[in-house]
Amino acid sequence: MISDHMPFGYWLPGTHVFVYLEHLPTEGFQKLQINRFDADQKKKTTIMTDLPFGVELIGTSPDGKWIYLQSHADLSKQESP
């Protein structure tokens, strides 16, 4: 569940789903993960994990099926959980 502090993210159009980046507690280089929070079910799901620091969530498609990221790293090799 999302805490009282609302992270920066985007509501997927036409849904009650919020996508956002979360910093992972790690030693050394900081890592990020992308989460989705379904407000109807009050359920958090991780979409991608172990993303390099510097990845930015920059938007969503109008139909809510895509999220847009910006990064200097090659994200094509990232795996979803």
C-alpha cells in the first residue's frame, strides 16, 4: 500500500491505477523499481525491478496501456518479476 507520502507518478487514464518509481534499499549503487498501485483493490504490484538510478517515469499513453521511461542506460535487457 502507498504510504501517506504520495510518490511522484501517473494515474493510468480511465483507471484507478497509479504507476510510480520506488527507490530500493541497497548498498552501493542505488536501484529503482516501477510499481503499480490499484486503488480499488488497494494492492501494490512491482512491474520492473533493479533499474539503474537515473531512470525517469515521463508519462503514459492515452489508452493507459504503456508507460514511458527515460534513461541513459539500455533497458531492453531488464526483466520483469
